[in-house]
Amino acid sequence: MAHQGAQVMQVRAVELGWVNNVVIEVLSSFEDVPGTLIKEDPFVEQRNKVRGLAHDRNVAKVTLVEVPDRPGVAHAVFAPLAEAGVNVEHDRPERRPSRHDRT
């Protein structure tokens, strides 16, 4: 849902901020205004942690492995998707050297 601007934070990110006593400031990418602070609240019950679940049947996560690391390969994979009107968000992990010229 975050990809649609649902104003959600990853639970793990908030949890790490809480555990390490780090204040998280959520800012707008559209307006230059102060953001929302996520920090410890002594009045919140500690034993009842809130967890959220979002479901969207129109979104899929696809991971490609063993893709040849050569110019034009990404185009060959993603061009047909673009032609079909499929919106793709590219989340490339940190690149690691490969012995087989694959990512």
C-alpha cells in the first residue's frame, strides 16, 4: 500500500527506531513542511503491540535471479511489460560481484 501513498511505515523500521531510541521523522515528498515524529510514547501499553496487514490483489512482487549482467538484458525483460502497460518499480539490491557475470 505504500506504493500508492497510503502513508504507512515498515513495521521493522519503526521497531528498530523504538529499540534503539531513535526518533523517526516522516516527511512529505510534496510539501516543505514539518513531518510527523515517531518516537517512544510512555502512555502506550507495551504488551499490546499493533501489527498491520495490507492486501492488494493488483500488486505482485517478482524477483529475477541469475539474470545475465550484459547491456540490453534489462530492456529485453522490461520492455514487453512496459508495452503491456504494467507499472514496474525497480528495486535493485546492492550489486555484488559475480563469478558468472550474473546478478
